[in-house]
Amino acid sequence: MLAYLDSRFLPKEEIRISPDDRGFLLGDGVYEVIRSYSGRLFKAEEHFQRLERSLRELKITGVAVAKLQDIAASLLERNDLRGDATVYIQVTRGAAPRRHSFPDTDTPPTVYLTASALQPPTQKIENGVKVILVPDIRWARCDIKSVALLPNILASQQAKERGAEEAIFVRAGTVTEGSHSNFCAVFDGELVTHPKTNHILAGITRDVVLELCRALGIRVREFPVFENELAGANELLILSTTNEVMPVVQVNDWKVGDGKPGPIAMKLQRAFRELTR
Ligand SMILES: Cc1ncc(COP(=O)(O)O)c(C=O)c1O
């Protein structure tokens, strides 16, 4: 498999990153995951805009983001990934002697891209999944797609150990998002999801789904869902690049509605499939 590091395409097993890289030492970097369908990147521009924003917010400079889209497309081609795949992009503040403050301004960022074939979670999308609720112990800049993911990792592992697909964060009584997905609830035909604030990542799938709602005449309210109103929801969904529109049919030990994916989930899935075809 060919990957890309700092201006060169190389076999992935030959890629070497410095032990002084600030991504390795300090989690000082950002990332993106882009889905491709039939060899074509989906919503690439939106992902690169978000990458640009993450870099800007962290003051990581010197990255030619405009070139990365071609590199991502080229990786798919060079690796003959014509079906379902993902491209992973990571940019760190570069390699420099370890200290907390930024390195010298001439330190180039580390830019790494890799592509892999994806087995889409078709059964889970069709049948729905279980989630668990966990306290949101993350920092107050969840809008930045940082590689520093410890709270997400701990939450996701807890979900796995409890037989759940995803852990959903609860902050001060409101549901924010999942460990690697956005979260929506449906009440009386209206889809409710946390507004884009510093407490969630502005998901690209979330944007696509809100746009689909508008096109399909499904009412949308960008407002926090309270934990104590979850049990009254008709439907729950998680959204992400790799999970697309995934119905939630169980929370902790209780069932959502009749325990099956609901009509809004199925409507959105059909429309989503049309977009990615
Ligand atoms: C914390 C978090 N929220 C939301 C999402 C969904 O974002 P997207 O739809 O852009 O994949 C992700 C994706 O990895 C995530 O890590």
C-alpha cells in the first residue's frame, strides 16, 4: 500500500516518523477521514475546509492544503481503490526538541496521508446499533479535529466492553455527540441535534443530513437534546463519515421505540445512498 509523507509517495511500511514528532510526543496535530465511493472522494472540499480550520485554530502553518485533495485522489488511484475506501490525513506541528510551546517557526509540519479499503457496516446501518451514555470529560474545543483523542478512546473502549457500537457523551445533562460520530434524536417528526458549538465536532455527515432533511421536508432543530428526554424520542441516530446514517435501537439497557430503525432513519438512508451512488 502506498502512503504519502512530506511530499513523497512511499510504501507504507517504509514510512518513518521522527520520535521527536510533536504528534507522537504531545498529540499536537489534527486529522481528517474522507470516505470514497467507487473511487471518488465524497465531500472532499468540505473535509479540507474543516482541516484548514482545525490548522488555523491551532496555529499550525505552512501546509499547502489546496494540494492535499489531489494527493488524496492520487492515493486512491495508485492503490487501485476503486470501491469503498477511506483516506486518512494527519498534519502535526512537526519534529522538534520536546517542549510545550511552539517550535521554531522554520519547523515544517508533518503531512501524512494514507488510504485503505473499507468494509462498510451495512448490517449495522440496516438493523441499528446499541449505544451507551458516558460523561463528556473532553476539553472545551471539541470543534477542532485534534489527534489527541484520549477521552474518545476511553469512551469507545467502554462501549466495546459493554457490547455497544458507540459511546454518547453527556455534558451537564445534555447529549453532545458520540466518541466518533454526531448524534440526533427525532421527536414527533422533528430531528433535533446539538448546535455547532465548541462542544461538538461540526460533522460533514451531520451537514449532509441536515441538508437532506430540508430537501425532504423533515423539520430540524439545532438544539441540545436533554438526557432525561431521550427515552421519549421516537428515533435516535448516529452520523459519521464511515457509519453514514446509523439508527440507534438501544441505549444502555433500554430500547428506542419498538427497537427497530424508524421511518426518518430509513428515509434519510435512502436519500444518502442516492447522493453517494
Ligand atoms: C467526535 C466526532 N464527532 C463527529 C464525527 C463525525 O464527523 P464526520 O461526519 O465529519 O465524519 C466524528 C468523526 O470522526 C468525530 O470524531
